[in-house]
Amino acid sequence: MNGINAFYNAVYGKHRDENQFNWEYNSAPAGKAIYVLAEYKGEIVGTQAAIPYFLITGSGEKIFSAKSEDTLVSPAHRGKQIFEKMYACLFEECKKQNIRVIWGFTYADKPFKKLGFDIPYKACMGILVRELQQAALYFVSLAAKRSTKEQFGIYALSLFSKLKATVQLGFPGSPLSLVSGAVELSGAGNNYLHSTSDFGLLLDADFLNYRIRNNPYNASYNTLSYYQDNQLKIAMTYSVSENRVCYIIHLYLSPEVRSGLLKQFMQSILRVKEIKDSKVIRFWGFNHNLQNQKEVQLLSACGFTFINKGINLVWKTLDSSVILNPANFVLSRMASQGTD
């Protein structure tokens, strides 16, 4: 494990430790990860993992899947088919363990297409700027080099987001009564999937403990919910990073929620100190199914600005008896690894 982390940290310039690795790859409720190593003369030159995750359909059927992670080949050994050989090994091991589909996220689409992955869509980025200057500097810092033109574009986008949020959210009225604490969203009580044809992550207590409560990367996770007549209407799981970026991890909206109620909810959460003090709020948006589209539309009406710049979903079916359309995959940042 120390060798894996040393390789990972050297290539990415990060500081992943043993506890963080064990959490991510050895404690998921669906099982330990399958981890493939490529070595040359006793040194690690490539890694590839698959973390088992349960998916669940809107009708309650469980699907055993795996999420692709830690895809990495040493820069000095690229072009030697290491990527392809690691995945060939991974696919075989996944099939042995009855993993039926493998999926993940990447910005590099061509290598995955060559391995038979579909790339049906990508995320869009939603932002709500709170502090103009600090938010613009943060977005500029996300890439190593930015031209003057790019920096100007980022500042203009940040200004637009700030103005849009100010106009559309307006002056807050009386705050809603919010409840703090984790909410299970897979089950008879609160099923976040609105259609039987949709599917998504199994968001039960075991998964939420893994992904949220036990996450060693960030201790600021929380869920704020709004109930009406004892019925859950809105729930937002979020985290705030050390550099004051608020990430919406998952947004639950009951089918009857409209922009007016969501606007009241957003006005209310902006009074919560850690969110109020954030410089920008970020949201992973998707437009590939009606449920994800509704989230984007409602948040846009409540001050969020969306741009079509995001990460690609990759998808590969390993069991031909599984008939799942990735367009019906209801996604949120909960499907990310939460290591930022």
C-alpha cells in the first residue's frame, strides 16, 4: 500500500496516506476494491482499481456494479499498452466477482472508447458566486496556466454568476425550519428515484456512513432538510473545503417541488454560517434524464449559473443480461470519490 501511495503521490503531487487509501478502497459497503498493479523491475508503473458499488433501480432491483478509480500510468512508461493490459485484467476479475457493469468519470475519453466503454454524456458545472474576487481567483487557480483572455473570461463568468444570484435570490424572507442530519434516500420512506426506469447509487445508511460520515478527507459534511406536513420535500448534503468552497454533494427534491420553494430553501441555507462564509457554491449538473434536468432548471431559476464544461461518464456492461440505459442513471456528486 505504501508503494501505491508513493506512486500516486509522486505523479499527482498529493499526500494520500494509509488511512485515506483504506477508507476509499477497503471499506465500501459492497466490498473491497479490485486493485491491479503494473510493475517494471520491481517498481510500480501503473495502477487500476474497481470499487464495488450497489446500484438500485426505481423499482427496487439491486445491481452489483463497480466504479473505476486510480487509473494511472507512469509518464515514463506510457505508450506501452500498460493501460489496456491493466483493464483487461480488471475486466476478468470483475466478471469473476459477478460485477455486472463498470462505470466512472474521466476527462480522457479516447483511451476508454478503445476499450469498449461508452461515453454517453458529461456533467455541466453549476456555480453560485458569493465573493466575486475570491471566487474568480479560485477558478483561475484550477489550471496551471491561464492566458489573459481566459482569466478575463473567468472573471466575467464569476461576475455574471454573482449578479444573477443577487437578482434571482433577492432579499431573504422568513427562513424555513431546517433539520440537520443524514437522510437515507433509498427505501420505502424516501426514494430519491422518481421513475421505475431510473437507477442510481444505493443511498442507504451503510453507503452514507462510508461516503459521508467516515470520509477522512473532509469533516464538514452535513445534510439540511426541509419537511412539510411530515413529508421530506428537500434535502441537501454538502461539504465546505478548507479554502471555503461549498460543494453540493446531493440534492433531493420531491416531485412536487417548484422553484419558489427551492428559492426559499436556498435563501435559508445561505444563513448557515459555513455556507454563508463560502466564496462559491458548486454543483454537478446533468442533462441526460428528466430528473437531473429538473435539478438544473430549478437551481438555474434560483441563481445558479451553468456552463457545459464538466467530466465525462464512462460506462461498460460486463453482463449482457443487464439492460440498463446509462441515460437513466440519476447522478450527483455523491458518485464522485469525495477526495477533494
